[in-house]
Amino acid sequence: MGRKITIDSATMINKGLEIIEAYYLFDMPPERIKVIVHPQSIIHGMVELKDGAWLAHLSFPDMRIPIQYALTYPERLSSPVRTFNPFEVSGLTFEKPDMDKFPGLKLAYEVLKEGRELPTIFNAANEEAVYLFLDEKVGFTDIPEIIHRVIELNPGFDHNSLEGLLEADRWAREKAKEVARKLNK
């Protein structure tokens, strides 16, 4: 993982972005998309079926698996990564995410429910806030605060056009820098 995705993982904003992706990819209502904290990082996704059964994707964490699958879809090829062996795992645990501890995740659900251009603004503001953190211009806990403040400043954009979303993206990046400067005064 790169530096940015490592920060996104630590803030759980990466999970927020994934719920936004799941919403748009699968046309699933936000309240049906759940984040589950799984400390062992063995289960990478689960789906609950209508009959109450669950299907899960299990493997040792290695990004080469999804990358290989994306490049070879719909085929499944032998992989150079370590094969998952359930006998090597002593237990799998699951926890609900602490929304107070991870305000960026809570904010992702909120922008998804509001819709419009807010997911675009959320993403752009997060990217800028993370880069500002990596450049040591803001603190770690400033990241979700910057995103929140940028969203509150949203003047509204045409979310039904690519031009409007690109404008929202540009605006959010600039506002994130402005908000960060004000936080540091």
C-alpha cells in the first residue's frame, strides 16, 4: 500500500469510499451497506443472501489477488500468493466500527444519503487533506474535520453533468487547502 491509502485505512475513510462505491456499483441503499471491522484481515467482503446465509471472500491479505482477477476476469488463474489455509487461522472476530473514533466513516454515510455532488466533494477534500497531512501541514485528526468543513461550505454544483462534478472536485480541493490554513492559525 502507498502512503495515501495507508492514511485512508487508518482514518477508515477508505471504507467510507468503499460504501460509496458499493452504492453506485450495486444500487444498494446506504442503510444496507455495512462496515464490519475484522482485525485478522482474512475476510475481504461478505454478502448476506435473502435466505439469511452469508457468502464471504477469504484470503490472506495481498493486493495481487484482486489485481490479478481484474486483469484476467472472468477467468481464475493460479496465483503467486500464499494460499489461504483455514487451519492456520485460530479465529475470526468481527466488531462494529466506532463512529465517534472514525468520524470520516460516519461522514461518508451522511454524504451518501444526501447524494448529489457530496460524494465527489468528500473524495476530493479527503485527498487534499491526506496530502496536507503527509506534508506535515495538518494533524491526523484534522483530516475528517477538513472534509466536514468543506462539505458544509458546499455552494451546490450541477451533479447531473461531468462538468459540474469536475467543478465540484476542483472547488473542494481548493477549499480543503483554505480550511487547513484556517485550522493552523
